[in-house]
Amino acid sequence: MEKRAFIKSYGCQMNVYDATRMADQLRAEGYTIVDEADGADLVLLNTCHIREKAAEKVYSELGRLKNARGASGEPTVIGVAGCVAQAEGEEIIRRQPRVDFVVGPQSYHRLPALLAGASRGEKPVDTDFPAEDKFHHLAQPTRRAITARGVTSFLTVQEGCDKFCAFCVVPYTRGAEVSRPVAEIVDEAQRLAEAGVREVTLLGQNVNAYHGANGRGGHASLADLIGRLAEIDGLARLRFTTSHPNDMGEDLIAAHRDEAKLMPYLHLPVQAGSDTVLKAMNRKHTAADYVALIERIRAARPDLALSGDFIVGFPGESDADFEATMEIVEAVGYAAAYSFKYSTRPGTPAAGRTDQIDEAVKSERLQRLQALLADQQRAFNRACVGRRLSVLIEKKGRREGQWVGRSPYLQPVHIPADAGAIGDLVEVDITAAEGNSLFGRATGASANPSRSEAA
Ligand code: SAH
Ligand code: SF4
Ligand code: F3S
């Protein structure tokens, strides 16, 4: 009888990518991947530990799954993967005994053994940081699986973090920074391109610190890697996320000027605008450093747009500190941003501070910051009206006869479906902006920087 597996992911894009790799592995084990927990023989929760709310979601989901059964009538096997698995390990089974196994992000290649252990009732917990590279040992996706996922894809090139920002769990849940070798990434990107992927987003918790083995005894920088990937026929667009300001090398800035396939959109979190707070966060740069960096990047690529992450209410943040965050947002101008109330994370340096900020103060600050960021996003979108932007057609729109694609700035763009097909890159005259979406008309010109006739 066919076995069905359902994977539910929380958190960042890296979890989304890991979920695809786990799905490919489970397929190789004979599972069919389904899109709901109902009737699944295996449910894998791919969890996030970044903020308290994210971590707590896992337990409410586990509570809901308690009595789940597969199609055969047997109780559903329940696994917990991801960053909560890494952070809490066996504690998860103590809190929810219905869980059959726990697997940390660096051990996904051991899924087959963990499933075997779970079926014997052993309740295995694997939160090691093994020496071997999980990606090297995980099953490769089939061409059909890649095609089914669409024309854009994530590709993890670097994992883990050595920065230890005082608020953040990632260095503990994902471990030390590790870069995948160039050849392995090129192989994977080639395979994606051959199956119809046009846009690849390179992922890493600190992606611009990438330094993978180049096969000649040395290391490649992220800019080197981008140069190499840009040679792959069929790939039309490259992106990378997330970057730390201190790792924004000259060659990477130059790549934004010189590499046509690299999109002029950069996620470069600053977190806060006050030097006192930045220092306490252990970000290792000042607000002025960040603003000067943005100026250099914009000098290299004037049409580049920025997105960022912000935290309000870090321990000790005064009213004046918060105003400095508002000021840096005003000074930089963001096309999009994510902002959060500081959340105390067990085991991180900031958690032990006695000057935690009142929830009500955090809420008020977040509201003000989000209003400003939303204004900036609206202004950016409105300023796109009248511009001609390249759009990668991704799927059917909600309305009949409509395609939805993405602009270079990741905005959804709706166009009449008489222009092109899914996977085409078309030039679009933007005619309107509504909410976070743009609307326009294809000019009839292809925007493909390089696409072989055969593709
Ligand atoms: N590696 C990335 C981001 C990792 S987490 C980077 O360095 O930018 C994504 C975002 O979550 C962070 O940028 C930060 O804004 C937010 N975040 C991380 N820890 C947090 C915490 N304890 N409370 C609130 N927000 C947090
Ligand atoms: Fe977390 Fe800082 Fe590392 Fe980003 S750079 S993952 S915020 S510790
Ligand atoms: Fe969450 Fe882990 Fe990503 S904590 S944000 S899933 S690296």
C-alpha cells in the first residue's frame, strides 16, 4: 500500500528548501508527498525557533495531530525536524509523547534510519552536527519533482552562522558556518535549469560570507559563485539572501553592477538604528557604517532596491534609541521589510538581561515602525508605475486570462495571459499599483538575457 507523507514547514526559506530535500529523500523511500496531514502515514513538522510564538506553534500543531491516523488506520508517524528539534531535542517527546522521532537540521540524510527506529518504537532523537555534509547524502530531486515546483527555486549554498548576535538562536540551531563546494552547487543549479527553473535564490543564514571550495585548492566568494552560476544557460535570474552588512565584499558590490542576471534587489538587515543597541546586539557595525555601505552599493547599482529586518524593544532600548531606528529607515528608504518585537530566546546572551522592555512599549514601537515601512513600500510600488520592468511569468493569476509573475524587486505583477507562457521573461509596462501588487501590459519584447533556442 502506498505510504503518504506530509511535511509542514515554518520559518525561513532555508526550511522551505530543506523540506524539498526531505521530500525528495522520502520519495526515494517510497513515499508519496501529499499536501495535507489528513490520512498521511507520516507527518513531519519542519519547525522554527526564531521567536517564541514560532516555537510554541509546534506544540499546538502536535496537539491537533495527537489522534491522527494514516489511510491504513495505523496511527500517523509524527516527526519533528527543524530548529525547534535542534534546540529542544528530547524535551519535545517529554512534552508531547505522541512524537515518534526528532531530527535536527544537520541530520536529514539520516531520515531513513530514523524512520526505521521510529517504526520499532525507539523514539530516536538525532540532533548531532555530523561531520558529513547532509546535502551530499540526500537524494537528488527527479526532473518531474523540480518541474512540479515551478520556475523559481531556492538553493542553499551556506548554512549556519558564526556571528552570534545577542538575540539570535540561529548559531545554536544551525551550527557553525559551512559553505557547500562550488561544483556541488553548480551541478544542482544545472539540474534545476534543465528541468525548467529560470530563477534561483541562493540561501544562507549569512550567505555573503560564502566561501566554498573551488575545486582548485582555494575558496570561491559569493561573487565568484554568482559569476559561475550566471554562465548556466536557461537560468535568467539570480538572487541571494540573507546577508550581513559586514560581509558585503567589494566583489559582491561590483557583481551588482556587472552581472546582468543578478537582480537589483538586496535584503540587508540592519536590525536597529542606534549605535548603543547595535553594540549591545553584537552586530559589530554602526548605523553610519551601514548607511555608508548602502551608498556604495547604490553607487554601483543605482536602480537597486533594499529590504531589511528590524527588531524593536531589544533589552535596554530607550525612546531615543527607537527614534534612531525610525531615522535610519527614513534615511535608507526600503522597498519592503520585516519587523519584529524582540522575543527572549533561551540560551542567547540577551535573554539574561534585566532591562527587558515592556510588551506594551514594544507593541507601540512596532506599530509606528510598521506604519513607516508600509508607507515606504507603497511609495516604492507607486513609483514603479510608468516604468518598464522585466517580469518572470510564474503562474496563472487569480482572474481568468491573467498571468502572475515577479518583477526584479519581487513584487507580484499581473499581466494579460496573451503575453508569453510560464517561465518566460517578458518586458512589462507597469500601469498600476494596488496593495503590494503591480499591474501592467507586456510590450511583446522578450527580456531574456540568455536563453538558448532549445530551452
Ligand atoms: N541571518 C539573518 C536573519 C536570521 S533570522 C540575518 O542575520 O539577518 C531573521 C530575522 O529575525 C532577523 O534578521 C531578525 O530581525 C529577526 N530575529 C532574530 N532573532 C529574533 C528575536 N530573538 N526576536 C525578534 N526577532 C528576531
Ligand atoms: Fe542570527 Fe545574527 Fe547570525 Fe543573522 S547574523 S543568523 S541575526 S546571529
Ligand atoms: Fe527559524 Fe531556523 Fe530559519 S530558527 S528562521 S527556521 S534558521
